[in-house]
Amino acid sequence: MKFAIIPPVRSDVTADPDWMTGFARHAEALGFESIVLVEHAVVISGYEHKYPYSESGRMPLPDQCIVPDPLDLLAYLAAVTTTLKLATGVLILPEHHPVVLAKRLATIDRLSAGRVRLCVGVGWMKEELEACGIAFSTRGRRTDECIDVLRLLWGPEDEDGLSFSGEFFEFDHAHSNPKPAQEHGIAIHIGGHTKAAARRAGLRGDGFQPLGLRGEELTKMLKVMNEAAEESGRDPSALELSLGGALSTTTEESVAEAAQAGAHRLVVSPSQSTELAAVCDEMSAFAERIHLQPMS
């Protein structure tokens, strides 16, 4: 089992360079596999679209919460760490132009010696997507096309360059360099809880991060993912599963339960403290409790 950690976003500390440096370096020293960053380009006050992961329909972040750009922050963290993998969870993919995004991600991956992992979603806040000029009804199709463009531009090219023609993006004879440091490109995991997300993971993803799913619902969506992979001639066993948890309540027993459910990774969240020492102590207690070992 691999363990990833999300910084305490609600504490408004993720744009503090000293805080984030200390947090990331401590996570790396303890043996956490990766750090995971969230994204909201903007939050629209009074949004009416329902947040799908709480009964209230409101997300836990306040409207004015400090949420730095995840890719810029990953680039910063790449420079202050050496082995910690750098992940998004989730990047709202339809808000990004894939040609520009391919270059940004490949650059971070090269400069970090191949440490980037991408987890993407279609986005739930209709008002945010519309503020970015994206029609909410197109977000799924646009996400699929973005993934296809990213994989194309990260792949091999000859002197004639690369061409793509889709519903949203089109180019001919394009050269995008540098390529990612990782031989097969940057892994793309799919975040979400719906059948569409599970199918997308099976058809196009390298992994699935089913937000908020447990038990029978999780089993059902994994079946959807595996069937989609098989239908498209892909190997379902090659897809990684990342589940979530709380840093303070995760035990050896709950890790074993996640492994039994098929998880390869647990993405854990600390308490929402502004005190770096307190969060580091919480991380250390977790590492001791589950016998986490530093990564080689």
C-alpha cells in the first residue's frame, strides 16, 4: 500500500512557502509516497449547483479559501523535495487547454525527474466552469478529448509532427517538447463517483480515485471500470485504485480493509490546523501507527 497526503487546504496555509516546504519535506522523510493538491480556479459565491460529496450540497471549503494553482505549487515543491511524488487530486481538466497543459505537465515531470501523477475530474461546480468559458453540458466530452490530446503530445513524434482533429481541439504538424521524463508519459487517474467516471477510468485512465465510495457502491463502480477496460482491449489489473481516508483515524485494520477492496494507495487528509508542528506530529503518529517506512 502506498500513502499520499493532502495538505490542510481549509487552513489557508497552502500558499505559504515555508509552511508547505516543511510539510512536504516531513511527508517525504516519513515515507509518504506523494503529496496531492486540489484545484478551484475560482469559487462562485452563492453557487447553486450541488456539491455531490456532502448532504448539505455545500463543499467544506469556504468561498474565500486560499487555493493556489496546483501545477505551480507542484513545481515549487519539486524544487524542495527529492523523492516525493507530485500529484493532483483532482485537476478540473475541462478548464484547461490540453495543448498548453501538456507542455506545463511535461516540464514539471522533466524538472522533477519523473515524479508527476495526474488525477483529473470533470468538475461539479457549474458556475466555475462557466466562468472559465466552458459549457457545463460539454465537460465530459471535453475531458475525454483533453486526455487524448495529452497522451498524443506526450508520445513520440517525427519531423512531420503530430495532428489531432476533434470536437473541441484541432491542430496539425505540432511539436511539443520536452516530453515527460516518465517513459510512458504521465499517469492519468480519474477522480469521481459516477458510472461515467468509472467508465472513463477503464477506457482512458491509468487509475481510478472514486471519491466517497465504499462497500457495495465501490464494488459496483469497479465492475464498471473493469468491464470498460476489457471492452477496449485494456488490462483491468494494470489500473491503480486510490481510496481516501483521514490521517487521524486510519489504522492498520482500515489499511487492510482498503487493500482487501483492491486499493493500491490511500490518500489521507490531516486535521485542519494552521500549526505546522501539530500537523507534523499527526503525520509522525500515523507513520508510527501503520509502520510507514521511508521510500527508497
